[in-house]
Amino acid sequence: MRPTVTALFGFLLALTSLSQVARAGVYCKYLSSCAEACYYYNQGYYRLDRDRDGIPCENLCSSPCGASQAGKHKKSHRAHGGRAGNAVYGVTSGRYSSNRTSEKRIHHREKYYQRAFCKKVLGIMEYRLRDGTRVDCYTSTYSFEVDFGHKSYEAIGQALHYADVVGNRPGIVLIKETKADERYIERIKRLAKKYHVYLFTIDRDLKIRVVK
């Protein structure tokens, strides 16, 4: 039986849709389970965690990813001959390794620390810039990015971008919840000094200190 024109059109449309998904990369709307979201998040797709609280695709996940969650999807993914597709964003799985899977965060989300810090410095939370991005905590002098220690390198890049758009100085506030966070804070000090980024830390007890 020869395929009808309608069937052929439908098949080509499906192929086009799949092609668009591949070019767009991995987004929450294309995923179907928390295990799948965690798998890609642990492969380096950090944009799945839009509010940067360690929980990707909050429509699918209610807590930070553990090794068991990502592992479930990894086995299924391999069984179907799939690949992580890191080339979409040019991200390799080892570039931002952070031991997130082995150190569960059992304390607070990022916004808890963000709110406490911004209140302390009398800043504005989620200050919207003309390019559509939002500063975690904005003051007339500084644009602060608040993030967990293991995201320190990303935090510096975001703070520099905010300060460039606004015309003030960059600052980052790194959250200390685990030993891994502390290690990353130590690593970032030289870079922060080089680019004149004002560096703070905030711990689980909401104690804030300047890192020199």
C-alpha cells in the first residue's frame, strides 16, 4: 500500500519537530520524569534549574537530584541506545563537576539565603535588567549573584554581566552548606580578586562574611 500524501506530510512534520528539539537542546518541557531531568542536569544541563536552587525541572522534581535518580534514567537511556547530547551546548560532563550527587542539601533553597542577604544590605531582589535578566540582589553600588559554592564560577560570570549592563560593581554571595561549597569558595578567591568582584559568603545560620 502506497502512503497517502497526508501520511507523508505527518511523517515529515514529526521529523522536523524532532530536529527542532535536537537543535534547541534539552528543556524541561521535553522531559517526562524527574529521573530524566536529573540525568541531564548531572550531565551539565544547568539551565534546567532556572532558579538555581539545585532542583531541576520543578514541575517534575521536588528535591535535589541524587545519584539513584539519575542512575535510573541512565540505565534506561543506554538500553534504548540514547546519548546525552552534550554537544548541543558545547558542555562536557566533567566541566562543572561538583559532587552534588554525593552531598545532599538538606537545609534551605537559594531564595532563603538570597532573601536574608538582600534584606541585610537593603537591596532589591530579582531586579530586572533591560536585557530581561534578573539580578538576585541589586543595590545602587553592587549587583549581587547569590548561589551555592559549587556554582561559584557561573556566579562570577553572571555578576560581571549584571554589573556591565547596570553600570555598577559586581558581587557574589556564595552559600556554604557542604564541604564541597567551602572548597569552591577557596578556589574562586583569586579569580574574584582579579576581576574586582566583591565576594561574600553566607552559611546555614545566615552568618554573612566578606572573603578577602
